Amino acid sequence: MILCADIGNTNITVGIFNKKKLVLKFEISTSLINNKRKLTSMLKKNLDKKKLVRECLNEAIICSVVPQATKIFKDSFKKIFDIRYIEIGKEVRAPIKNCYSPPEKVGQDRLVNAVAGIHLYGKPLIIVDFGTCITFDCISAKGQYLGGLIMPGINMTLSALYEKTALLPRLKMTRPRALIGRNTKESIRSGMYYGFLGGCESIIKYTKEKLGKKTLVIGTGGYASLFKTKIKSIDIFDLNLTLQGLYLIYRENLRK
């Protein structure tokens, strides 16, 4: 069994693969890195859901966009498992031609998504990741990672509305009940939802004009399910894309 971990700004997503099959997946808040005892406890609690994991886990592969969280995560995990920990961008690089400038400045999760997207769906591709930020990653017909676009994510924008105004409330994002909000909370939800929906549709439209009409568009990330039936220009939603990319990189480049 192989553990795959995607350490993001908001959540740490962990998946356990057994013979190509994702047998366990869970998320914990990245903020738990500030409480090592609680982080270790949460990891144990989730891993105990699959008792076989403790006996059969062989190695772990990690990608992270939060350097300070990576060491704490590894230290907490080492208290549970004494195994080898491989980090994308350090012990191994994502096997894709990276055209970013400079190459090391692109988030490793974006390269991992690109590897998974090419392997599972072909090329050219646009991968839309609804995470802390919303990223649009472009993969050419030759399989090159060209770069992409970044816009603020849903939670980030909600926090800005609350922090930069005197009267607007803090709230969690859900689908609005109607286009026209009848109160402040519903007005915010509607503005956020349709604003992001329209923004994503527009960016995909212009990006496909650059890459070609046959470009496949993949949606992933924590908030992808909010838009699953609404953004018609996204062809496939794959919420496990990053975990699958990590496993593919391990299987193709590191397995002995």
C-alpha cells in the first residue's frame, strides 16, 4: 500500500492506494500543523478506519505548496509509520516538460495534476482546480506544461468580503437558492456563485481558443462539486486527480 498526500493551503488530502485502487481517502485541515498532538491524533483516527493499512503501508509520496507544513506532517506521520517519505520537487520531479519561468516556481500539485490528466485523459488539456485559489493549467498537444492562470478562490474571496467591510457577514459557501438574493447572505452567495461560474466559463473559452477546440477540460479540487452541473465547458470532473497523479508518479518512477 502506498500513501499519497496533497498538502494544500486549506486542507491536507490523504489517499491510500492498494494495487492501483484508492481504498481510503480523507481530508484534515492544514491549520492542524499548529497542534502536532491533534494532527497526529487525527491521522491515527482516520487511518484506523482501514486496519490493513497499519500492516501493509510501504511508502509515502507527498506534494506540498506549504513548505512549513510538510516537515510537521512528516514528523507526525513518522510517529505512526516508520517508512520512506518521498516529496515531489525534491526526491523526485514530476515527469513532464515544464515551461514555467522559472520552472521551480510552479506549484508541485499543478504539475502532478498535469501528469495525471495526460495519463488518464490524453492531451491537450485544461485542468481547473477549485482550491484555495482557482488555477487553470494548460497542457499542450505535445504534453508540455505551458503554464496557466490563477484567480482567488471561494474561501479567500468570502474572507476578503468580511474583512474589508463593516457590515457584511462571514459565511460558508453553498449553492444559492436563486439568482436574485432576498437577503444579504443569499446575495453574497449568488454573487459569488455566478461570478465564479461566469469567470470560469470565460477563462476556459479564451484558453481553448489558444490550445484548440478539441482541448479537454478537467475539473478538480475541493469546491469542484459546487459547479459540477453548471459549468458546461468542463468535460470531466475528477475529484481524485492529484492523488492519482501522485500514485502514477510513484508507480512509474519509484516502484522497485
